[in-house]
Amino acid sequence: MCNRAYQYSNRSNRHHQHPRHWWKEQFKQQFKNALNYPPVNVEELDDRYEVNIYAAGYEKSDFSIGLKGNLLIVSVDKHEKEPTKKKRGQFFQFEPSNFEKRFELNKKINKELIIAEYEAGVLKVTLPKLAEFETMEQEIKVN
């Protein structure tokens, strides 16, 4: 049995599978990850929501952000300038690719003041709340 194929796999206790089929697990994992690509964090703060999309490998100009009714649509349509010719022995786990994320906005969002910034591989979209929906804080003294 050839063990060479196992060096490319991250499987720890799946040695019962024939080495020629190591790629099937890799494909399943990559397909599963593609459904959640890119990863997103959404946080509600007192005066706004913040949507952070981990999207390393892109440029600011690659992003398209827009509103369609109550949907915030964030997408990238990345066209390769020149196709990269893969050489023998190369292995790529990441290449920036196209994606689209849709977020349904609630009635609390001030759609006029939505802003986005891209820094250090994270696209941050700030969704400010309307004034009547901001969380009010008040300290109450105990007598």
C-alpha cells in the first residue's frame, strides 16, 4: 500500500480508506466550507449593528455593496486578469473567488447612514440604528 498520498491529507484516524481516495474527503470539506465562505460575524451594539466579513486577498475595489428593498447585498465579482498556470507540485488551499452574501435588514436600521470599510482582510459594514431604537442607558441611584 502506498502511503505517499496520506502526506497531503489531514486525516488522523482514517487509514482504512484507500490512499487513492484521500481527495474525496478534501473535496467534501472544501464544499462544506464554500457554503459558509466567507465567514461572517454580526454584532448588535447599543447604537448600531456591525457586520464583519473575513475576506482576505481582495482589494477595496473588488467589493460591491448595495441595498435592494430590505436586503443588504455584499458581493465580489473577481475576474482574473491573467489565468494562473499551475505548475506541477503546486497546491492551493486558497484563491480569492467570487461570492455574494445577503442580509435581511430590520426596521431598526437607518439605511441612509450605512458605511463600509475594508482593512486588514476584513470588510466591516456599519449599520446605524434609528434614534428611537438605540439602547438607552441610565444609572439609577440606590437610596
